[in-house]
Amino acid sequence: MHAMQYAMTLPADYDMGVVRARVSRLGHTLDDWEGLGLKAYLIRERGVDGSPVNQYAPFYLWRTVEGMNRFLWGGPFQGPVDDFGRPVVRQWTGLAYEEGAAAGSPAVVAVLRTQSVPDGVVLSEVMADAADAAARTAAEDGAVLAAAVVDSSRWEIVHFSLWSHPEPKAEGEVFQVLHLSAPELGRLPRGRQW
């Protein structure tokens, strides 16, 4: 499993209805994308759920690198690049993926939390703790799914979860979910990824 996200921070007075309409019009285009486990079309609105910014920040869980590359180099990614400018695309290696207690329910919000991996730690223990945290989060009431991923170039772990209600039992930045494309979600490997 691989994870990917790009975030487009928009002006404070930007009409987020434009993003909502775009997702409503185009979100279905990845509903059958080969190699894609999940794309969560995420936004934050300034002043909502403590967000200081307006932001469009989709988050992906890829089953295959080929599917991700087809999206980036020969697929729909060119549309947002043309409309908003080319964003930095972050990528992470999967540590763990778990279905949640509310698996199959519509996701209302997503939570992302970044954790630094300090120097001098036993890496296997930190990664195992992150995998265990994903399992604990997935077991919470209302959790649709939970994942933990790592960027070993920055030594950062990202904890990602989807929730069926607007009051998630996870800490981090809260995003509204506008649409989910999940063509191969059932084929993502569950549990620890090593």
C-alpha cells in the first residue's frame, strides 16, 4: 500500500462552493480506477472545525504503484494542475491499514495527524506502535477505516482515518469528505504491512 496527498491552499475569501461543484461534477471519474484503493476528496474551510485555511487536499491509498503513476503521469491529475497550479505531491509507504467498526458506512469527516520519528529510537518499535494505533483507531465507534503511513525521507508518520459522524475520536486536522472513490478498497492488505 502506498499513500499520496497534495494540498491546495486557497485564498481566505475563496468560494469553496467552486471546489464542491468540481468534485460533484468530476469525483466519479476515479470510481473505477485500476490500482486505487481509495481517494478521499477532502476540504477544509477557514473557520470550520478550527481550520485556519481554505484547502482542497485529497488523500489516496493506492494498491499499486502502477495505478498511482498512471494517475499522475497520464491521467486526471493534469486537471487540478491546469486549474490550480502544480502542487507538491507527498508520498508515503504503508505501515498498516484497518477496516473500521463502521466499515461500509458513508464517511463524513477525515482526520490526519503527523507524528515525527525522533532520532535515537528503535525504528521497528515506533512503526509497530503506529500500526497498533491504526488498529485502535479503527476499533472506535464511527471509524470507517484507519491507516498509518511513513515518509522515511522526512521521518514522519501520518495517521489517517475516516469517520461516519462529525465528531471523530482521533486527534489531528479535520477535513470534510466530499466524495469517496474506492474501487479497490477491499483489495488493500489489512494489518501491518511488513
